Amino acid sequence: MAVQQAVRAGARHASAEARPGARKWRRAVTGWSFAAPFTLLFVVFALLPVVASLLMSVTDMRSTDLRHPFAVNFVGLNNYTRLFEDALFRRAAVNTAIFVVVGVPLTILAALAAANAVNSGLIRLRGLFRVGFYLPVVTSIVAIAVVWRFLLDPDAGLVNNLLAQVGIQGPAWLQDPHTSLGSIIVMATWRNFGSLMVIFLAALQGIPLDLYEAATLDGAGRWQQFRRVTLPLMRPALLFGAVITGIGYLQLFEEPLVMTQGGPLSSTLSVSYHIYHQFGFGNYGYASAAAYVLFIAIVALSALQFRLLGARDAD
């Protein structure tokens, strides 16, 4: 009798485990067990700080309130309104906007030109040039800044010495408010176009040669082939390059920090650099609000780029 009961119990247990619900539950438990370490780290070091900064942006929290964070005052959107009343933040926003509007197209054009040159065979030793173009991307910004500060030095710099050879007196590139931001844009373009060149080169090499042959038979010249064949098929790569470059340039920080410290006369002050200063001054609530304004700008720019360069339905 006992043996029969044990057999029935084992059968019920086996049938229960064979049910789809039990199998799904076991798979879910197994999956979450493997994902638990990453999930815990993500929640503690990423999600909680983001939530905390959002809460700080609607309070008057300062560094002196760290001992009693729940004693701060709720100020609503006051920090956000103060931002646009702050002349220094407005200057930083304008500088960042100029950097993005000029720097992103310039970087994409430089990368596209380099990718076409390498892909078309106009340049020999293409492997060497690919490495050379990409090398600044993986080089320390400190090393790059030292080299560029030497190149742009008003007295001993190579750029002004070359201009002097043709009778032109070069300006103080990094010390003049009229040329400092442009100098950083050129340096950032030189430093970053290599990564986009690699992406664009892969996209170019993925275009079937049959399309170019068909376009040639139809009488299309090189410019028409580039406009009607290359650019449409490179749209996903162009979109990706524009988005990642725009996000990076909106967060401009390292270049002005190392090369100009935001000067002269705040001509190279960026929003990220301004946020860095405000956190350093202990204005945590105000700095958090500025960070979320920057986040909104990143989302808006990315949405615009998807609108302009995203996939379009055929007419």
C-alpha cells in the first residue's frame, strides 16, 4: 500500500513538473539567477544615482546637506528656471550648440572623405592610413592636448610659424576668444573622425559593385553615383555616426578642461564643464537640473537626426 502511494505521489510530482507553467517558472528563476549580479550592480551604481540626481534637481541640496539629505527643501522647477536666468549657463549652452552645429557635420564630412579615399584606391598602403586615421581616437586626450597646444602656440607654434613663411601673422589661437572655440572644434574633428571613417568604410565596402556598374551603364558620373547610390545605401551608417557624434559633442568636457579651462572669457565653456564647476562648488541641486537639461537636449538632437536621416518609406 505504501509503495503504491509513493508511486502515485511520484507520478503526480512528475506530471506537475512537466506542466508548461512549471517549466517557465524554472527557466525564469534560472535566468534571473544568472542576471542577478549584473542587475544588482546596475541598480546600485546606475539606476539609483540617476533617480537620486533627478530628486536632487528639484531640491536646494548643497554639499553641506550630505549629512542630512532628507532635510533639504523642495523647490520644484526653480533650479530649471534659474538656469536660463544664469548668463554663464546661457553662454555655455551657446558654445555647446556652436560646437555641435559646426563640429558634427565637419567630422562626418572628414570621415566620409577619408573613407572614400581609402576605399577608392586613391591612397596606397591603405592599411597604414586606416591605422593612422584611427590612432588619435585611442590616444590620450592629455597627450593630444599637449601636442595641439604646442602647435597653436602664438610664439613658437608650428601653425603660426608656417603662416609667417607666407607673410601672415597668426593669432593667439587658444588665448583669443574669437578663435579659441574654433581651434577646439578643429582639434576635436581631427581626433574623432577616425572612428567614423572605420564605420563608413565598412558601409562602403558593403555596397554591391553591380549597382555602380548599372549606374555607369545608365550614364551616371561619379558625383551622380555618389549621390544616388552611395549616400542612400549609407544612410544607416550616417545616422549612427551622426547620433554618436552629436551625443559626444553635446557632452564636450575634456577638450576645454585640458586645453583652455573654459576660457578665455568663457569662450570655450561647455554645459558639461559648467555642470562640473557647479558640483565642485557644492550646488548639487542646481547642477543636477543642468544635467537633465543637457539630457533633454541630447534626446531632442537624436530625435531630429532620426527624423532627418532615418529610414524613409518608398513613395
